[in-house]
Amino acid sequence: MNNYRGYIFSRPFLNENYSQKIQNLVIRDYIKKIKGKYLLSITEYAMKNSYFAINNYLNSNKNHSNHIVFFSAFMLPMQKSERIMLIEKILNKGVELHFAKEDIAIKNYSHIKGLDELFMVKFTLSNCLTNLKKYVDV
């Protein structure tokens, strides 16, 4: 049975705010579904655009899990180059990246393209709704 380390935020992302309890429950259920062992989550600092906790975990000499489960893919940096850099750093450590809310796993570099497409769809839809509100009384 593989060990899976959770990763949660203590700040909102994409104008959504989930309690740490809810994030951990979603991660726990995801890991249970894939028959893994849940290790306590890393909690990221509340400062905007902070990825200190995850970087500190990846840089530590402690034995760590070969699987990290983010609550959501949209916790990754919004800037594409920063997002790719963090994903590559995780993969270079031999760690698989999972996203519980979206039920997605990034196990190798070829999976990054699909994740980028998810980000493009999300941003395109958000912009469409914003532009639509200018013209339609919602």
C-alpha cells in the first residue's frame, strides 16, 4: 500500500474558500478510493502566491511520500511558467502528483499537457462568464 501525503491551503484560491477540514476529507476519500495510506497534509501558508511549505517539504532530507495529493489542481500557480516549474520539481523528486477534487494524477511529463488544457478551459470559461455579465442582466 502506497503512502499519500495531502497538501492543503489555508487561503482561498480562484475565489473559492474551502475549510481545511473539507480539503482533508476530500483528500482522504480520494486516497481511500485508490487504496492508499493517507499521511497528514502539508498546510501551505496563507500569504498570497506562497508555495513555501510544499517547496520546504520537497527540499527536506526527511523520508517523504512518493505521492502528493493536492486538494485541487487550481492550487497550483496561475502563471503557466511557475506552474510547470513546480510540477517539474515534484516529478524530478520521483513524486507523483494527484488532485483529489478533479480526480487527476500527473505521473510523468506527458501528463502536464492535459493539465494545462484544464487550466485553459477554466480561464476561458471564467472570461466568458465575466464578459457575458456585461451584456446580460444576470
